[in-house]
Amino acid sequence: MIFRGAVVTILALLPEFGLGFTLQQQQRSFPKTQAASTSDTRRNLNQRHGLPFGYVASSSSLFSADSDGDAEETDSSDKSDSSDEVDIQSAAVEWARKQKEAEEQEAAVTEEEEEEFESAAMNWARQQKVAVEKDDVSEKKKKYVVIGGGWGGWGAAKALCESGVDADITLIDALPDPTGATPYLSPNGKPVEAGTRGFWMDYPNINKLCEELGLDEDDVFTPFTNSSFYSPDGLEATAPVFSKTKLSDLIPKTFPIPEALLDAVNDAVVPQLPSPLGQVVATFPLFERIPLADRASMAGLLLATIDCLGGDEVVQEQYDRMTAHDLFVRFRLSKRLVEDFVKPTLLVGLFKPPEELSALVVMELLYYYALAHQDSFDVRWIKKGTVADSLVAPLAKNLQTEYGLNVLGGCRVGEIKLEQGSSADENDVLKASSITYQDFKTQETVTMKDVDGVILALGCKGMEGVIKSSPDLARLPVFSRAASLKGIDVISCRIWFDKVVPTRTPANVFSKFEELRGAGGTFFMLDQLQGNTPELWGENSDSFDEDDGKTRGSVAACDFYNAGGLMALSDEDIIKVLTDDLLPSAVPKFADAKVVDSWVGKYPGTVSWFSPGSYTLRPPLEGAGNDVLPNVKCAGDWVRMGEREHGAKGLCQERAFVSGFEAANSLLRSTFKGPFSPHQVIPCRDDEPQFKMGVDINRRVMQNVPRFWVR
């Protein structure tokens, strides 16, 4: 042992110090021979009792320092030997005792050292285990779930898949096949779609999607098209393609143009003018019945829009509590303008009349679609098939093939369970941990456990269903408020005719017809937008006779919004309302066409309703917030995006798509500690200088003027 070796070494050195010192002292009193004799005696005795030579019990035990010691030592040698024997024995006992104590002390120290070493080793092992466990947690594969297969859900799935995070990503939707790979067909096998949706000029992120998927926009979309507004009195107005308005369109037909300038005038395109001057110039000759004075009353709405959209959130909430009808009255829009143009536009844009819509959302819609730029209202449509098979299907295929996205169709989500956070930095927050859904195909109820994050990409009806089934979420006010919002009824129809019916424009709006029963209505001539293709009739292109195709009639897609007054009608009666009343009133030649086939789809309460006062009830993108429930986010066109607000507004595919990106980025920031690639969001075009100047002037003025027109 190390300690014992040290003791032996010290004892071995004692003769050099202890005994040498004693002998030197004794040599002063004793003759050299006697000192030597004494030293020899001690050596012999020590050897006899096993003591080291240098061991000294005490100086007095061996020698007496008496001055008369000569005679005593000489005369009593035998006695002295006996006494020395006893002293040596005592010394041996004492040495043995001390030796044992030393060994015991050494053993205790050694044991203590071993215990300290073992304790240090165990502590190090524990630290290593914790470090490994932490590494395991940080490197654990994440599990994210997107609920909802609309534009918001697919945007979220895309952003999660492309983030670079090692994760299992699942998208769940009630549709049998939300990927768009399976055609949505009528009972007779013809392609149908729940609503005809347009793609406006300022859809930069959806346009970018086409580029990323290698899709040519000219193959996906039609050219930008005109649209017409019809009332019982006939054609009310035509919306031009503002980006392609020609100078010849603005000149009255009776105005004489020199023949030398005729070609130049016909080819000249009106340049982009500042908004709203460009819109006024482009539409000047296209309002068939609405007088100029009525159209000029729109100026008051421009002032309100600058005040509202240029204000902070408090100002916008004040406008949100006001109905659009109140707004129009207070800013003196003419009744004729509202009834003949603005109201029909809102019924097909936000799916409700002005008296049932938030003034805030109406101004957002009008600005985004009509006032931001001269060509903001330019719109195009799907050129072939549906939105699902033209855009969603290639996106879904890419995410499934390249990133392993798991898509569960035909599944309705029920309960989302929450639990208290388990890690040190989650002790004060909640965490969505499991999702239960019902599989319609197998009729099984399945629970997904150990979920790391959830994105609720749902509309109002879907949100209501999930919250009602999830007591944990319902306890959080932000979700119970969102579940209280109601949706709008929609009816979609498709009619195949035996004759081709020409119309002024392929996209059209019904206005002021009593047969609408309070609904807004549109009809689209698909044979004009997509061509009279075999796919439009549900036939295989390989067996389709082109000559026979020329005899095919028109195909009209008709949609009703705010359709509560029509929902109780049978499918046959709804088709009769269209073919007997609405379509012939707008375009008389429909009276000569017969119905070959038809389809009706009813969707109660499915579309977001931006009612007055709904702004604070709509779900935020951050859900309940990172300080309450950091791993649940929301996406959809009705979601409040806060600091991540985008220029796309209202019921808008672009807005829903972007909200999915932002929800996924936020979820990753809240749940993933490592680096990742957030999905980039392309903003809409910047506001024009005159709008910015108007906002700046208005802010200065309103510092001293109360907004007496809002609540």
C-alpha cells in the first residue's frame, strides 16, 4: 500500500535523526566504549523483539542521566540487562500497537479514498447519462400532424417537409383523398368541384408553387378574363382585364378616329396609372346602367379605407364592430351603387350582404382586390380539370415522394389531448400529446401518441367539431371563441347542356334576382374557359371523337353563396331555378338549351363568415400562445396572423396558403431547438406612394380628430 510504504520509509530514516541525536547527547556523559556497548545491546534487543534498530520508546527508558552512573552501571550489569529486557518488551508492545494503529489509519484513509473515487466515478457516470439522454432528446425524430387538407393545410405540410427537420409529418383530412389524385366525380362519372375559384393578380406564392413544381402557368391557368354583372334588367357592368385594357376600349364607338391612327389606337394598351385613377379610366365605358354620379360616390369609401387599413389594431377593431352597410351610409355611398354593384360583389366575394359583414374585412377585400393597384382585380381560372388535380395533386405527390409525407384521407379528427410539459423549460406550459381520429374506411378509432406539434388548418365548421370533441382545448378561451363562429352555406352545381350558349364573358355574376332568395350567385362557362374537352364530359380522350365534340353543348358551373334560402330545395328544384329563371334572364339563349346532365353539391356552414365583431373571435396563428400551448398553431384564411400579416386578404387561396407557411415556421420555432430552414413567404406588391402618403396625412389629422363614425 502507498501509505504503508511511506510509514516504513519514515521509520527507516529515524536512525539518521532520532537515534543520532540521543547518542550524541549521551556521549557527553558516557565513555565511548560504554556508548558503543549500549548501542550494541539495543541492537540485539531490538532484533530479538522484532523492533527496528532506530526505534526509541523514550530516552529515559534506556539510560539514566545520573552523574554517578559509572559505578551504578558497572556494578549492576546483570540487573541492568534484566531491566533493559523489560523496557525493550514494553517498547516492542508499544511499537506493535502504533504499527497496528498506523495500518488501521492507512486502511481507513485508503477506504475513504476508494469511496471518494467511487463517488466521483458514479457522479461522472450520472452526468454522462444525463448528457446522453439530452442528446437523445435533441436528436429524437419529431412527429408533427397537420389537420385539414385545404390550402392552409398543404402550405403547412410543405413548410414542415422542406424545413430540413428530421420528422414524421402526417396530414389528416375527412375527404377520401385530399391529395387530388382521385377525381371528384358526379354519380354519372363527370368531373365536379365544390366551387369555382379564381386566381388573382397578386397570388405570388401560388405562382411560385407552379415554378417549384415545374408547371407552366400557361398550362395551369387561363388568360386573365373579363367578368360580367347581370340583373333582371340585363347587363349592369363588365369588369375589364385592367392589365390589358386597350385605348380603343375607352373611346366611344361613335367617336371619329382618323384612319391613319386607327391601327395604333387599336393596338395601344393603357399604361398602368396610379390607383384608383387607373381603375376609373379603365372602367369608364363599361358600366352600362350605373350613372357617373353614383360611381363617384365611391370616393368616400377610399377615405375610410385609408383610415382603417392605415390605423393600428385598436382602430381596426373599431371598424370591425361596424357593419359594412353602416359604413356605406356614413360615408355616403349612393344606394344605386351599393345595390347594383357593391352588394353583388360582396355576395360573391365574402358570401354575405353588407349588413352582415364586418366593415374592416370589406375594406380589406376591396383594397386587396380592387384598389391597391390598377390591375389588382385581374383574375384567371383553372385551364383544365380542377384546382385539386391541377395544383394540389402535383404538390402532394412531390411531398409524399421526396419527403415521405403521410396523408390520411377519410379520417375525421376527434379529441386532441393536452398534458403538462415534461421538461424543465416546459413545466409551466401545456402540450398537445395525442390525437384521436376515426377512419371511415375501417370504422376504427385510432390514437396517435407522442405528438410533438399540431397545426389546425380548419375552417369554422371543422374547428367547431374538433373543439367540441376536445375538452382540454375547449378550456382555453381562444379555441372556444373560435368554435363559436358560424359559417356560410354554399351550393355548387354543374350543368351539361345539349347546345353551345355563347356569352359575353366566361365569368359572370347574378345581381338582384329574387330567385336567389338572398344568396349571391355566379356562373362560369367551362366550355369557354377549358375548351369542350372529353375530360369535361367525363370521357377518355383516347376514345373521344373530335368531330363529335363539336356538337357537345356548353357546360356551366353555377355556385350560390349565403345559400340558406335555397338549401331546403331539392336538387331538381335548384337546377330548375337556374335553367328556368336565372340563366335565361341573364343570357336569353339559355332558354333554347336542354339539360343533358346535372349535379348539385350542398355544403352547409363550411365557408368562413366575417361577421361584425368577429375579429377578436377568429383564431390567432399562434393559437393560445407560446406561454400557454406552444405546440398548437392555426392556419386558414380566417386566421389572424398578427406580426406575420400578409397582404392577401379575405376569403383568399393565397392567404390560406401563406398562413400554412407561417404556422409551420412558428411551430418549428416553438418545438425544435436545432437549426431549420423556415419557409420563405413572398409578400404582395408594396402599397403605391399615394396610398402611403394618404395614410401618413390621415394619421397626423386623426391625432386631433375623434372617429365619431365608429364604435
